[in-house]
Amino acid sequence: MTGKASETMLNAKQTQAAHMMVSGKRSVEIAQVLGVSPVTICNWRKLHSFQVYRDKCLQELSSHQKRRAMGMVDCAVDALYEVLVAGSDRDRLSAAKTIFELNEWIKPKDK
């Protein structure tokens, strides 16, 4: 593969490298796992198609994390509610304060 053809499709190692980068692995680690030189990883990072694919992977990961966090909101609200109705006075006050701060009805104090 040469020229633009090499930048339109990534091979399996390149796609794996992009996923590993998005997951926080360093180039040296990626090169070792994939059995390539760190210079090869550096060259891949310069490819437009690699950059596009890596950015797409990053967006997908971010979207997944947001969906996962949104799925936990109901559980968190339920937990706060349980503390409000069954917790100690101190815990109930802390839960109420948390609710007010999250809704920006009061500003959190600087620590």
C-alpha cells in the first residue's frame, strides 16, 4: 500500500493500536504488544485515516461512558432518598445538602 491508498484503510494492528491509545496505553506498550517498533506507532499516528479512526473510537468511548453514567443516575437518586428517609440526622443533612448543590440551589463551600 502506498500513497492515499495506505491512508484509506487501516490494517488489524493499526485498528488495535488506535483502540489501545484510546484506552490510555503508551506508544511503547502498544508497540511491544503488537510486535512492532515504536517508530512504526509514531508513523501510524501521522496517518490521517489513523487519526480519524482514533478520534471516532474516542467519541464512541465518551458516548458509552455518558450513557453508563446516565444509567446510574436513578440508582444514585434512590440512594440519596434512602439516606434522607432512613439515615442519621447528620447523614440526612449531608444528603439534602448534596441534592441542593447538585441542583445548584446552593453553592458548595470552598474547602
